[in-house]
Amino acid sequence: MKSFKFLVIALYCAIASCTIDKTDYQAETGALVPQYYEFKEAVSFTSGTYKISIEALNGTFYKGYNELHLKIINTKTNQDVNTSEVTFLPIMSNTDGSKTSCPHLYNLPYDAANKYYTGYSVFTSESTTANSWKLYVSFTADNQQYAISGDIIVEKQSNKNLNMTAFTAKDNEQYVIALVAPQKPTVSENKLTAGIYKYNKPTTPAGTFPDPSQYSYSEVSDYTLKLDPRMPEPSMGNHSSPNNQDLTQQNDGLYHGVVNYTMTGNWTLNLIMMNQNGLILKGTVVPTDFTPGIEGVKSELYIDTLF
């Protein structure tokens, strides 16, 4: 009997050791989930008599999806300017000299009610010593075109409910999926929002830098994100939850569905991305086995969350 007890204890320690090596779920569960609802100025640039002010939640650019409000202000009159042809282009430079962009809205529409231009940027990397971000903005005012650029800092996204993933799919296209909402889920059925974007491969040689045709992204249309949320940590057995709804595209261009979180903790959103013809471009079915003591199997395409 004693030898059996020792064997059980040894097996438990081995499982616990492997789990700690893979993922420290206990430490993650104790993390604070931040929430931001106020837009503040994150950066401003000046060109002649015009000031460009860009606002983001918490006045900070984060890795992942960022809703942006851009204002053009005449510094002589201190009045907001409703101009035309406002463009927005984020560029990341690497230490090897290469340059890339990220999903963004290039031509910004004007929100007359709120007196600012609306857009977004899905920054795919935080700023580091190896990667630096710069924004290129152009606009026309008083029949004159202005072009202005400036460096920005992109911070690490500490809220895992706003995580993102970038990948190459079976159609050999480059995609980005970014979670947009909710910032802080509850133990309930939560409305889940995500953006799906595809890099538009250039069809012509590069022109004068920064040539927007070389850094173009688009929102994909009429795709489906099949959703299977699981709790992957060993003590949870990779169990799922009922009443989840796959994500489909709505009029705002984003993808909306429902995720049912039955308790707080670490969850994995296992995904299967299908195009408008129903062809699977990325993702695999997750086994339905209950696996206590073993870290759960994840889809080929997934995003981890935590609340």
C-alpha cells in the first residue's frame, strides 16, 4: 500500500513539473485585467500651421487592435479642420533595414458629429530596440497637400482578452486576427468581436517611399471563424462550454459571435477560419476528450485569453 501511495505522489509531481515548465497558469490567473474607455492624445505632429493629434484608448498604442481618432487643428485659429484626402500609414523598421506595415485603414473618413477622422491600426509588434514604428499622415488643406511623419511607441498588450495572431494560411496568404471586444469578460455569454485582415501582395514595383501599395491590408469579406473555447490547464481537463456562436462578419466590417465563459481563468479560443466558399484556410478540430492532469490540445489556429 505504501509503495502505491509513493507511486501516486511521484506521478503527481511529474505531471505538476511538466505543467509548470509549459505554462504557469496560477501566476497568469492572478494577473490584473485592465480596462480603458477614455480616448486621450497618444501622439501629435506639426506641419506648418497644422497640428495632427491622434487619440487612442488610454492615450497609448498597444500591440493588437487600436481604434484611432485623428484631429487636424489649425494652430493659428485653434479650430478643428475638416479637410479632404486624409491618409494614415504605419511603418515598422527593423535593424536589418527591412520595412513592413500592419492592418490599418489608409483613407480615413470624417465623423462630422464628433469632429475627428476615424481609423484603426492593428500593430503586430510592440516597439523594441530591434523594431521601431513610424506613422505617415497626409492631408489636403487650403488647396495644398501636406505630408508629415513621426515616431511612436507601441506598448505590449497586457490584456490577453485583446490578443492577436498572425499566420500564413493554406491559400498562401498572410492573415491577422485581432480580438477587439470584450476588454473584460464576465462569467456569462459574452459578445465576442474580432477583426480578420489580409495582406495585399503588391502587384507593381515600389514607387517613392512610403508607397502605400506596398503596405496594403484589407478586411476579408464573408469569412467564418468557427469557435471552440476550452480551459486548457491540466486541472480543467480542456473542457468547453455550451451556447457559443461562431463569428461572422457584420456591417461594421468586424466579426461577431458569442463566447460563453463558465468561470474565470485561462481560456483558449480554438478557431477554424473558413473562406466565403466554406473552405478551411487554417485551424483544426480540437479533441472532445476530457483530459485531467494533461494540458489541453489546441487548434492549429488559436488565441489565448484570461480574465
